[in-house]
Amino acid sequence: MQKPKKSNKSETTRSLILATALRLFRERGFEETTMRLIADEAGTSLGNAYYYFRSKDELIHSFYASLQIEQLAACEGILAVEKSLRGRLAGIIRAQLGIMTPYHRLFMSLFKIAADPTNTLNPFSEDTREVRNASIHRFSDAVGGANERITDDLKEELPMLLWLYHMGIVLFWIYDRSSGFVRTYKLIELSSDLICNLITMASLPLLAPLRKSALQLVVSLREI
Amino acid sequence: MQKPKKSNKSETTRSLILATALRLFRERGFEETTMRLIADEAGTSLGNAYYYFRSKDELIHSFYASLQIEQLAACEGILAVEKSLRGRLAGIIRAQLGIMTPYHRLFMSLFKIAADPTNTLNPFSEDTREVRNASIHRFSDAVGGANERITDDLKEELPMLLWLYHMGIVLFWIYDRSSGFVRTYKLIELSSDLICNLITMASLPLLAPLRKSALQLVVSLREI
DNA sequence: GTCTATAACCGGATAGAC
DNA sequence: GTCTATCCGGTTATAGAC
């Protein structure tokens, strides 16, 4: 965001606070980790933690950003290999979940906060636009490099729709108590199959009217 | 919920606190109304407000219940007249929104709390099951009494799916800033058309495989 | 001007005296 | 049943140190 000159000391303190916070978030969840504890464990004061991070949420924004970078790298590998839409779609969702897995507990406790549409951590909010757009762009790549032929009108809306679908999978994953998240991975198989079939069918001339009205609906919803 | 014998004084104080709370919620929203202010305006103490209501959320519950009863009555009228699935579906959704409209502001501020899946006010939670089942049942009536022929496997899942759709409309309505909520009513027209077309098509033999796998997905999702 | 710390404030919730 | 005093945790004000 901003890049004022920073002394070594400052940068060290800042990353110490962030690292401590992320460790505690992982270990105890979001609500259970107090700002006082973060400051304590980082060996500094509460006021100082607030000097570096204007709010508790801002610590999470930093986490979002670093996660984003990791996910991008993981997806590049998948998209270079997989060429079917289904393989690309399921592949990048699995890869992204893999990166998120160590933080499953944090995501569980985060959901309650992120579900609030007025909260800056909400995945649909203005404040997360950058991260969200980067994520949507990966689905754009997934659609763009796939073998399947898809009608142009659909292709335009697909990245956002598939990102939305992926958010649904993430939601399921957050609540998935099965060991190794097998239920989530099963759901990815089932649903990506279904969705790719739907996309293929939607491109058939027979279903053009239905596709048109569905797309019209999507467009009107986007203008909220 | 519970009906222990209550002295006149007690009942008076309790309803005074509740009435004061609901007025302030309407005037200022949920978060902006502090428990201290409620107690103050009701002419009692903070501790006493907590004696009658274990939490701020509990003040909202009676509001929920009374709304439910009003909505049921409004829907009965619609379902007695409308015979097409589309008319019944759009009709009961419009009717229910009509009942909710005077409370739009309260719903706006309430959404943030109700979106939290661990909160008792969450529409998917255990604590709202009764109200939710009553609501789903109305969609069951809407499907059951409609003229259209719908395959049995689909018919079974439809009430819950349509309730889910209606929750989406409510979400849109909460955020709808257009005067008279015209955008919401437009959305109801567009989407109920689309959904009824989808239901009709899904019952065609050609699309049986797609329908089967979609229903399989729905069933597996319900077991979360 | 860049850090760090201490002492508050605020609002939901609780304890315990009367 | 009703109150006052208090806890708790996010956040802020602010005073000083470097």
C-alpha cells in the first residue's frame, strides 16, 4: 500500500507483530486472539501494535494478501498442465484450498466476521476488491485457456460466476468436519462435473433463450 | 417460550423494556442502540435489562415470531387464488416482503448479526428451525397446489430450494435502495420466470441426466 | 518525525449487594 | 427485582522517548 522509508527496527517490529498475530490466529482463531495477547507475545505494548496495524482486521488483510500470492503461484502450475475446463476448474480450487488448509481454524472463526457485508473483511466488499479481482482473474485464465468452445456472452460472465461457485466450495470447506476434508473434495468432483456439463449445454442453440435470460439476470444482479 | 407466573410489576417492566428496545431499534438500527440506552429510556438500569433479556439478541426474537404469523395469513390468500406455479411463487414472495417492508431498516441492521452462522438469529440455525420450517412449508404448498406437472424427484427437493431462492430475494431486498423497492420486484419477475422455465425444462426426458446429478448434489449438500 | 508505552473510553455482559 | 460496580476486549488519546 504505502511505502514510507522505514528503519530496520520498525520493519522488524512490524513483521514480528504480524507473524505473532498469524501464529495466534492459527492456534486460537480470530475472536479468541486478543490484541493484548498479540502485543504481549510479540514483546511489545498494545498501543504499539495499534501503531503498526490500525485495527485487528488490518492484520487479516495482510494475511489475505500473502495468501493471495501463494495461491497464484500454485495455480500457475495447474493451468500450465490441465487443458480441459473441468480439470482447470477443479484443479485451481483444490490447489487454493491446499494453501488455505493450515489456516482452516482461522477461516472458521473468521467466517462470522467476514459474513458481515459492512465489514472490511467481507469477500465482496470494496476493501477486498484487489484480492478478489486477482482471484477472479485466475478463473478468467481457467476459462480462457480451456479446450471447450463456449459462447462469447457466457464466456464474459463465467469468471465471476465460477469465482462465486468457488466461494461456495470454500464455505462448504469451512464447515466440513470430515477428516482430510474428503467431503469437500468429493463435492468439488461432483459440482465441477455438473457445472462443466451445464456450460456445455448452455452453449447449445436449443438452450439459447434460457441462457440469454439467465445472463440477463446475472447482469442485473451485478448492478446492486 | 417459557411461562412462569409473573407479577404484574414484572410483566410491566419486561414489556416496557421490550417496547423501548424495538422503538430504538427501528429509530437507530441494531448496533447503534446500546443496552445502556435501552435501559435509560425505559427508566431502569442496565443490570435490570439483562435480568429480563439475557442478551441483546433475545430482544429480537419475539419480533421474528409475530412476523411469521402475519406472513402465513397473507400467503393463504394468495395460494387460494393463484394456480400457476409462477404466480404462486412470485405471489407469496411479494406478500411476505410486503409484511416485512415497514421493518426494512431493522432488517438492514439485523442482517449483519443474522449472517453469523453461530448466532441464534441466523435463518439457517437450529434456533430458527421452527420459523424456517413453517416458511418452507409455504413453498411446499405453492408447489403442491400448482397446475404444472413436475417430476417427483424434483418435487421433493423443490420446497427447500425455493425457500433458499426466496432468501436470496430477501437478501437483495435488504440492500435494495431503489424507491418502493422496484428493483427487488423487478428481480422477482425476472427470476421467478427463469426458475419456472428451468423447472419445466428439468422435467423433460432429454435433461433427466442433468437433473439427476443436480439433485444428487443437492442431497449431498443437505447432509452438511 | 518515528516509535513505544500507559491510561483511558466504549459497549456487551456478569457479580453480587440490597 | 433492581441496582451499582466491574470485567473484558477493541480502540483511542496522548505523553514522552529516540
